[in-house]
Amino acid sequence: MQLHIKNNFSKSLPSDPNLNNTRRQVKEACFSYVIPKQTDNPKIIHVSEDMLSTLGLSSKDAATKDFKNVFTGNLVLENTKPYAMCYGGHQFGNWAGQLGDGRAINLFEVEHRNKIWQVQLKGAGETPYSRTADGLAVLRSSIREYLCSEAMHHLGVPTTRALSLALTGDEVLRDMLYDGNQAYEKGAIVTRVAPSFLRFGNFEIFAARQDHKTLRTLVDYTIENHFPNIGAPSKENYIAFFAEVSQRTLDMIIHWQRVGFVHGVMNTDNMSILGLTIDYGPYGWLEGFDFGWTPNTTDSQHKRYRFGNQPNIGLWNLYKLANALYPLIEDTEPLEHILENYKTDFQRKSFEMMTTKLGLFESDSNDKLLIQNLEDVLLLTETDMTIFFRSLSNFKKGDSKQGLDIVKEAFYVPNQISGSIAQQWRDWFQMYAERLGGETLSEEKRKAKMNAVNPKYVLRNYMAQLAIDDANKGDYKRIDELFQLLKKPYDEQPEHEKWFAKRPDWARHKVGCSMLSCSS
């Protein structure tokens, strides 16, 4: 197994001089060296061929003992020194102080095809940032992260990636619902890959501690290594850096809204500085279209991270990042200007995203009303978002009466589509049919364009739960079935049509299929 190893992060940034793996406050350092926990009887149960190739590895490499041992924490490669990052964060709107990589250990960086990738184990044991936790992960959460990070990539959503999924052979004690009922579960490790795992919180911690020297060192490193297009670090380019982070964050969230993804825990320590979806915890996919839905049990009362609030939370988090960068800029006006641009850009990009989902490519002054009316009728009854928008591409110009028949499979309670509700739907389809009359694209091309942004297959929570249930019994075939399915989410894949269906009734309230806890 040959890897072109780099250690840019650890060579460029200040390290924690304390080499003991004890919980502590780490000052004036971006990371702490830490060795992964030895696992008892590790077993690789799935590998992403795509990520193997990305890192310059082969299927033959993935079958080796060294591969298994490196990516389960049992072997530290020569000339590498694993470490955990120091960062803070705002959690559910409140400053939480130092957080850090509590169950993530960065192994090394790999250079391949002129790109550098950070390789990280999640669930490989405690670190100085684990606080009261054990630094381990369980199989159910690891399957969810492994499948979803790769699925999001193939949906075209900016995301961290996953290389491998492994069992550790160890048992891990967890209170899944935070109700006092602890139970042992199978331990697991996901190997995560990204250009960088830096988060907003990496910058916030130094600003909060008024450690402006380390803050500047980290920002300069980030610009030089991940935003080289900006130019050499300077006050002007710190502003340009924040502007680009703002745009990347917004673009990521627009993609979330497009495919109906709800992150569930948008704390600032879970916000990538590169605008990547990071930390797949209690995420979920909209099944019934609902701006107020959150998959996170911890958020069920206040719904801070609900689907419709994700763009606002992105902005709130950017305000916190702006505050962290302010000591290097010492001028609020340019930062405020960038934050104001986020608001106007969101309105524009959200509108553009919705028009493409509806197959509207000519300009029309009534489109905002058409979109608003659609959102209103979608909320009248439980309507499956994925099935509705995918089916809508079958709508033919000039025949509004076909509308309800085309999307009927999207309704969870079809007999509710009657009386005034049915009339409101008919009125909307009439408006939509008239609007399509102004489009010049052929039916075939419009359908193709719509199907390129409206996925047919997403990782619904019940699908992941089925794979988890099987895996807990030692059967990993469903993991691979879903993995292969989600590599082509926009294709018809008639052999997998069973997954193009509404959430089954048995999954409505089943643990893991609707709401999830942060331990999920």
C-alpha cells in the first residue's frame, strides 16, 4: 500500500506540547498529538472504490492487512503523527467553549493528482477533547455517516467523503435516546476524507481566548493552503477570505434545500470552513414537505435547526465567524456588507434553485407567486418532497387536469386530496400549465433538466435503518445495495424501483427512522 504522505497541517501550525492523552484545556495550539485506540478484532465491511482511486489506492490495497490496520487505528504509518484538532463552538446558540475532535483522529494527508486530502478516523478513541465521552462510535451512526457522505457527493452536494467502514470488534455502551437505558452496541470506525476538516469553531476558540497570534497563524495557513486564489494573507485578503467562506456556505445550504436534506445540528463547530457538509449526526431527509421539520430529538422543542431555518442559521453562524475574524480586520463595515450580501444572494439563489426544480428556464414576473403558491399547497397535506418533484417532470404542457394523477404517489394520505384541497391543487396546476406555455424547451429536454436537479433516490432514514438492522445481524449486503443505488441518484434505475417510494407506515415513529438523537 503506497500513499504519498503529507503533513502540512501539523508541520505548519502550533502543536500542544503536552503529549499525555488527558482531558484538558489546550491553549495556544491548533492540535494535540494522540494515538488511536487499539481495536480488538477489526474488520473492514465496506470500502468506497471511488475514494480508493482518489487517494491513489486500489481494490488490491483495500484487501491487505495493512489497510485494515491503518484504517482501524491499529497501525500508525512511518513518518506520520496522528492528532486531534482544537476548536470551540456555539451549540444551539450558546458559546460552549473548547470542544475539539472528541472522537476524530487525523492520521495524515495524502497527495494524489495534485490534490491533498486529509484522512481521519471517526470513532478511534479518546483525545484530550473528549470531555466525558469515550471517543468511540457505534455501528448505526457509522453506517449513516458512511452512506450519507458518499450519497451527498453523488447528489452534487459539497461534502466530506468516506473511504471505509469498519467494525472494531469492541462493544460500546450507549444511551441512544438519552432516557437512561444504556446498552452495548457494536463499535465501528469510519475513515473520513476531505481537503480539510477545519471548522468555524477552529477560529472562534482563539478569538474567544484573545489569542490573536495563533488566530492569525491559522487564518494565514488556511488561505495559503485552501484559498490560494485569494492571494497572500493581508487585511484585505482576510475580508476576501470571509466573503468566499460566506458564498461557499450559502451554496452548500441551497443544495441542502434543493434535495430536502436537514443537517439537524448546525452548531458552529459543525460548519466547514470550505463549505462542505460535515458531521453526519442526527440528519434526515424531508419526506413530508415541511419547513418546520427537524430530525434531531435534542432540537424538537425549539426547532432551531429545522429545514426552513437552515439558511438563517448559516447566516447566524457566519456572524460568529465574522466576530472571530474581526481582530485581524478591525473594521466591521466590510464584514457587514458580506453578511448583507448573503441575505440578498440567498433570495436570488433560492429562487433560481426552485425555478430549475420546476423546469422554468425563461424569465417570468409571476414565478415568485407560482413558487409561493406551490409551497402553500404542499403544506396542506403530507406530501413526499422527493417523489413530488421527480414526478412533476412528467407533466405535459397544456393539460392541467393531468397534474394530480402525475403526483398522486407523493401523497401520504391520498383521500385527503378532495374538496377545497383538491381545488387548490387544480388551481396551482392550471397556473403551472399556463406558465409552461412560455417555455421554449422541448418536453424531453425540460424533463431531462428537471431530473438532473430532482433526485429519484435519496437516503431516507428508514432505508439507512434497514441497513443498520441487517448489519447488526452480521449481514452487510444492504449497505452495499444502498451504496450502489445512491451513486446514481438521478438515474431511473428500474431494478431499484422499490426505493422510489414513500416512507412505509411502520417507519413513521420507529427509532432511527424519524427522529434521531445526537448519539445516533
